[in-house]
Amino acid sequence: MEQHRIVVVDDHPLFLHGVVGVLEADGLAVVGTARGVHEALAVVATERPDAVLLDLHMEDGSGHDLLRRLRDLHGDAMTLVVLTVTTDPEQMLEAVRNGADGFLTKDQPPDHLPRTLRGAIAGEAAMSRSMAAHVLRDVRASRAGATRRPPPGRARLTPRQLEILQLIAAGGTTREIAERLFLSPETVRWHVKAILRKLGARTRAEAASVLRETVASQHA
């Protein structure tokens, strides 16, 4: 069995140690670990692994940012697989758009992880059936909307992000939005950051203003 070289990125030391142990016990070579974006970029540049297994939440940034930067720097030279606690399909879709080859959740049995990671390196889909179904629905929705011109300022927002933006415009706080949508406050904050980035807004108020201007232009 080929010994693939892996870099593991997670900001929780105990979990990081556990994942390394699971992978090494199954014959995979963990050639580096990191707890944040900058450290991960340095380790990957030095080790040139076959795959990077990364969380979405890091001590100095976002796993989505790391995905984009790794793809920009290394292209398809390595397999990128997310391993995270969230089961939010919108985060999974965003990860795939940013370059992830797979999306795994931390509630899976440990012995499944090495086999799934090897499959991802070999070109297989590394995600649950429910997550794969969300990808198919997203592709169908993208094709259906391809002939329709998206409203300005909202073209790149996912349905979940647009929903959160509408609640922001209505005056909702992070906690109120989280309770309304059955999400964690951390997930809502992540979505808000993505919304601001995509709209080129600096604050929630500016993002809400973009939404109101778009709606007003549609009714003009």
C-alpha cells in the first residue's frame, strides 16, 4: 500500500493529536501539522504533501481562505479535504467552490478517515451522501439560473448568505439570526464575513445598504 504524505491543520491541539494518531496507525505518513493559515502555508510549501486535511476554523483565519490560497499557489498538485464539526451544507458548498476535493465531518467513525482520505487522493468523492446531494442540487440550480442575469451585488451570495443578509437588513443580531436559522453564532459570523467580502462592504450596515439598493432598483 502506497504511503501517502499528509499535512493536518486544526486549531485544537487535542483533536489534532488524535487525527495524527489515527492516520499514522493506518499507515499514512503525517509529514506536518499546523494550527493556523500562515503556519499551514509554510508547512505545505516545505513538505509538498499528497493531501492536506484541514478544519474550517483556525486560530488566525478561515479554512476557506486557506483553501483558496493553496489552490492559487499549488493548483491541483495536492488533494484538499475539509474535516470540520459543521454540517451546514452552505459551508460545504463554499468549501467546494474554494477548491476542496472533499468535505468530512468530525462525527464520523475514526477508522473511516484513512480510507476516505486515500479515496480522495485517488480521485474519489470524499463526502457523505447527503452532502453530495446538496452539491447536485447546487449544480442544477446554477444551470437553471445561468440564463437569468443575477441582481447586482447579490450574484455571488449563496442562498443561505442571502437569507442571513436579509435578516441583517431587518436588524437581526448574530444571536437572533443563529436562533432563527438553527445555526451556531460562530457559523453566522463566518457567513457574515463571507457576505462582506463578496459585496465589498466593510460593515453590516453597508451590506444591508447594498441589499436595499438592489431591491429598490428592481422595483424602479
